[in-house]
Amino acid sequence: MPIYEYKCNKCGHQYEALVMGSADSVECDKCGSKKKERLMSCFSSAGKGFGSLAESAAASNSGCGGSGFS
């Protein structure tokens, strides 16, 4: 069940909704309108980017993906 971000076309309120099935039933939680626009949402991840787990393992000499050589 995905969570989508919407902007209400009636009052301008931005909100998130857990969508089970059709998005037609999603209403603005502020004014109750069903007239909405689905927004592009950003996502975040933990870490410093691609490869950070391997770099961390190599730096700590834990043997989890790192060679242990510097």
C-alpha cells in the first residue's frame, strides 16, 4: 500500500494519503474535496551515497565487505 502526496485543487493544502485500491476515494483532510493533484515526492535514504557501506566496513576493518588493507 503506497503512500502518495497530494495537493488539493480547492484549498491548496498538501497532504499524504495511504492508498488502498483506487485513489479516487482520497479526500483532502482539511476541506474534504476529492479534487486533487498527485505530487512527485522525494525519498531519503540513510548513508552518504552509493558505496558508503563498503567504505565504512573497510575503514573499520570489520571484514564485512572491506579487504582490511588500506
